[in-house]
Amino acid sequence: MLYRRVESVMQPVGAIENNGQGYAYFDRDCVRATLSTNPYAVWATNAFGLNNADAETVDATIQFFRSHVSPAKVRIVPDGWTKEKADRLRSHGLRHTGFHTVMWSPLPMDVEPIPADIRIEHVTDADEYDVALHVQLEGWGIPYTPNSPLVKLRRTWRTLANHRMYLAYVDDQPAAHAMLYTDGPIGYLENASTIKRFRNKGLHTALIRRRINDAMALGCNAIVGGADFESPSRSNQIRCGLQIAYLATLWSEAVPDQGG
């Protein structure tokens, strides 16, 4: 599901002249991988399915990243993983760099009300969508330029059927954003950020609650979330009722030293 979510937001790249984000795909046997050469789109660079891949496919996956001059990033789930496969990644210069927590809950579930001082809108209007993108990028510490290739690409997300954008307001000021991805009967809490000056006001939690409510209204029978291990996002999702399903390990290739 995580790969399909990444792939689906990358599909509109054909509308962006010259593929300004450097997106590329890899598909072989059980492995799927995507990458972006844009340093502000690191979320789009990952390989999935190597836990069940043979040695030749592992080698080809790493070569896919190197052919695009992009350090390899691999997400490993527990099923089928062995010491020999870990050694294979190490032989390519990858090392274990972190954990990613996957959480879930069956639906329906009880959801606490959203505080009265927070207003959340499901964004469909083009102008408000641009505001949401501004909040999204500022929340992640990414410079916002109205007509940059990155913004032009993300504007196309507004028309994607399975992705919904939300914008949270405090005192009528846009303060935080989040997105919901649906894949059949499953809803995924796919992306969220809060502008720094508005943090610690319950916005992230409110956006989780709104998306769970909307997933139920859309007929989903499960909600899934992901977050870095021991991060505030992880804690907020657990407080909203999600349970830990498993931990994935993150493996990364060191970025070459460019010298000084």
C-alpha cells in the first residue's frame, strides 16, 4: 500500500515539463522502487519488497539508484528477512539507519471531537489548495516558490481521486495540513505538517481525528498510519486509537563526501 501511495502521487509527473523532480521507477519481481533527485522530495526515494527478493534482484535494485546518481534507500519489513540478506545490503555500502512504525486500527472506531478553536477544511478549491501547499512546504521547512516545478507538480494532486487534502485553521490563519489516501477499503494517514509557530496546539491530532472520521464516511474498514519511531506523529496516532502493527527497518547508502 505504501508503494502504491507513492506511485500514485508521482503519476502526474507527465504534466510537468522535462520531469523537473527527477522521478524514476523500478519494477522487478517482488520489488518496487521510486526515486526523486529533488532534495526536497526525499519521501519519494525508497525501495519496497527486498525482504523477499533474491540476490540478483537486490543487486539490480541498488544499481537502479546508482544509475540515477541517487543514494539507495531501502525499507525492510520483518517477513522473510535474514542475516544473509542484511550482509548483501552491507556489501553495497548500505547501513541500518532507523525504524519506521506502521500502525492501524479496524473501523469503525470511536473518535474524540475536534476542539472548537480548530477549523479543518477538506480542500478542493484551487486557490485554497495553493494555500495548503504553502502550509505543507513551510511546515516541512521547504522554501515555497509559487510556480516552482515542485509546486506545479503538487498542484496536480488536487485532481487525484484517492488523495484528499486538509487544511487546519487557528483564528482563521492557515496553520497545518494533512492528506488522506484511500486504497479500496483502507485509509492511510499519508502526510501532515504544521507551521512552526502553530505547533503544540493540537493541530496534528485534530487532523488525525478528521481523517479517521472521513475514512469511515468513505466506507473504509481500516485506517493505517506510519511514522518515525518514537516521533510525535507516532505518539499522536497511538493516542487517537491506532495500534502498532510492525516496525520496518530503514537502510540507507551514505551520501558521498563532496569535499570542501
